[in-house]
Amino acid sequence: MSVTLKRVSAAMLAAMLIVSLSGCANLSRRDRNTAIGAGAGAIGGAILTNGSGLGTVGGAAIGGLIGHSVDR
């Protein structure tokens, strides 16, 4: 599998995760920020590590923590 295909696949998977989690109407503002942060972190982690699973999961974890701590 080529590197470009891995990157596109990881980015699409992360984007699908964001879309599926953002559709939950019962989430509080903090939960929504956590989900959005995790999705954005997963995309960033996948892009920065060329589709590495560990990079994607690590990015999602860090993004989720940042999203959870954001308070408007």
C-alpha cells in the first residue's frame, strides 16, 4: 500500500469519526469539544506520521484532552 493511499485512508477514517461523533445532539458543550478535538487530533496525527496507527491514536488522545480543557 502506498504512503499516499495510507494517508488518505487515515484522513478519511478520522473525518468519518468526526462526522459520526458531531451528530450526537445530546452532548454537552464540553463533550462536543472533546469529540471535535479528538477528531482533529486524529487527522493531524495521521498526516504528521504518514498514516501510522500509533500517530493517529496519539493525535486523537492529545486532541481530545485539549478539546476537553477548552472552555469558552
